Amino acid sequence: MKNTILSAIFFAALVAFGDPASGKNGAAYDIDLIITQPDTLPPPFATASVRNDSKVTGWPTGKTPVAPSGFTVTKFADSLDSPRWVYVADNGDIFVAEAKTLKGAKKIEAQASGKAGRIILFRDENKDGVYENRYVFAEKLNQPLGMLILDDKFYVANTDALLQFDYKTGDTKLEGEGKQIVALPADGYNNHWTRNIITNKNRDRIYIAVGSGSNVAEHGLEHEIRRANILEVNTDGTDEKIYASGLRNPVGMAWAPGTQTLWTAVNERDGLGDDLVPDYITGVKEDGFYGWPYSYFGRHLDPRMKDKQKPELVKKTIVPDVSVGSHTASLGLAFYNKQAFPPKYHNGAFVGQHGSWNRSTLSGYKVVFVPFANGKPSGKPEDFLTGFIADASKSEVYGRPVCVAILDDGSMLVTDDASNTIWRVSSSQ
């Protein structure tokens, strides 16, 4: 039976990509490039590719997302303007980047008015989980996302540049326009505009997540230079290198507790059907290649790239560690490194799933948990924070989660950019 299935897969590959020996109907392929592992994914276009945009209704009064028994969900902050990302400083200050998906005339207008993005600072003086002070920390930014404090510098990752500002602990406003230390690709379509940043244990390098400018390089690979990568630079922006490549849209990044392994959440490609391609979280290997745009989830070849394939590169493709569902738009990633939650959550990963548009039935729109043991995944993803979908039959949602951040008291913040809200999840046990 197994051989029959593999034969059928191989035949389908021949039909889609041509005879590996003759190169008919496309580029030549080695057999070991096409069949590389037991295939648990459906073939491309097994179902139609549909557009199913969700309709955001907002949260009714008194209604919140739903966490498992033993947890309490409260509203941490509202009346924001598309809160996307959270950065928690060592002194407990909570920085929230506000930035919208902007294209065309709307982007030009927002940049001209200075409303393309800003950072809000929340300060909880008595550490009771309720902020006392709220400041506009920075404004007139160009679609900011990632933030980072290193010594006396505050870093902001705009869509087109990594900026460095002078900073002192306790400052409530960034002064000046900042110094551009890295120019980032953001021209043309710029489909994936978010830029996240993180540092290493030695605090001497910065990692920058830069998504592809397109779905599957349909505008040309010449427009994807330095994209679909995690870049690595010195803290002054020098000595840039590509840390890992072939990552269609890496956003969330975090170091697995007790290890030196960088993990990222990757938003995979669209257009191949309801159940392709799985988004994933994965430990990132330095100099590793993860497939985009030529293949997905290992060496599954993307038929839309059959005339542009690079077999020698695909053979090096690394299979991601954990599938978190197709079209979930998994963006946020945080490891639980505190003690307030029950032990099952300790050192595990929380993933914020913004929800996507390319599935006949809504997927994502929740936060999932992946258990870890000894620095490695030890179980399948499970739902943690749900209730964002209001009426699946009408594709109506209350909100859309993005970032997950862990506070010093062990509680969790989840940004909801569609409803302009930040939720707080705390253990009630």
C-alpha cells in the first residue's frame, strides 16, 4: 500500500513537473528531489484557492476572549490605533507599536501626515497589572513593529529601516528622528511590511526578520533581494549577514529557554488550496534555507516555480519543526519563562494567529500553545486563547490577535489590532 501511494505521488510529480530525465514540461529534477519524505500534505490545488476575508464586528460590551479553566482574561488597554507589537523593557515599561497595513494612496497620505505609525508607552507603577500612565513615546514612524533597548539606545524597526535613538531608562518620549543604521527593502509591492528585531545573549548582535515582498516571487526574484530572510547585524548596523533564508514571512522571534536556538513564527504562502501551505514555528539554523519560493515544508515543490527551480538549493531545504495550520497567519511568538502559569506551560511557546483570508473556513484567530521539554517541542499545538470568531458561517470575527508578550508578573499580553485592544491573561489558580 505504501509503495502504491508513493508511486501515485511520483506520477503526480511527473505530471506537474515533467520527466526528471528528459526535462519535458519544465526543468529537470532528480527523483530524490521530488520524493523525500512520507507525504502527509495534500497535493497542490486539491481544493480551490478562495478569498474569504473576515469581517470585524468588534467586541460586545462585557465579552472577552476565552482562556482555559484557571485563567482570567481582562482588558489591559483599548482606544489604540492598530496595536501590533509589544516590547517589555527590563524596568517593566510596556511599549506598543501601532502600525497599519498601508498601500498605495493611503500609505502616501499616512506618511505625509505622520500617522503611519507610533509607539505608546504604558507604565504600571505598582506592578498590579493595571497601568497608571500612558504616553505617546514616539510618532511619525513608518509602519514600526520591532523594538529593542540595548544600553543607552532604543531601536525601532520601521518597514524601511532600522533606527537607533538615544535613550535613558524611564524616558517617556523619544527625541529626534533617530539615526538610520540599516536600510531595509520596502519598495514596490512590499506585501509583508513588518520588521521584527531581537538581540542575542551577548547583546552584541541584532536579528531582523524581513518578509518576502510577494506571495511566491510573482513580481520577479530581483525584487526579493535581502527579503524572506532573517538578517544579522552589529548593534551599530555594520557587518550585515543573512542568518537564515527561504523564510517567506518570519515575524515573531524568540530564544528557546535553556538553549542558544533562535525560533521564529513563519507565515507561509497562499494560493495552493485550503490546506496548503502550513504556517510553522521552527528553530532556525544559522545559514539554513527553508524553501521559499521554490518549495514548502521541506522539498514539496511549488508548481508555480517549475520553470525557475533551483534543485541544488531545494536539496538543502530544512523541514520546519512544528506545523501550526494552513492560512492561520501565525505572527506572534513568545516562550513562557515565568512561573505564574501552571507547570505544563513552563518553557513552552505561545503563538499568536492573526487569521488569514485564503481558506473557505476561517482558520487562525486564536493563540495556540506548543509544549516544550528540554528546549524542544514535546507535543502538538493546542488552543489557548479562543473566542475571536463571532460567526464562522458569516466569516465574522470580534478581533484578530497578533503579538504575545510575557510580563514580569507572569501574566500575558495579547494585542488585538482589529479591535484596537490589548488583552491580559493571568492565572487565577
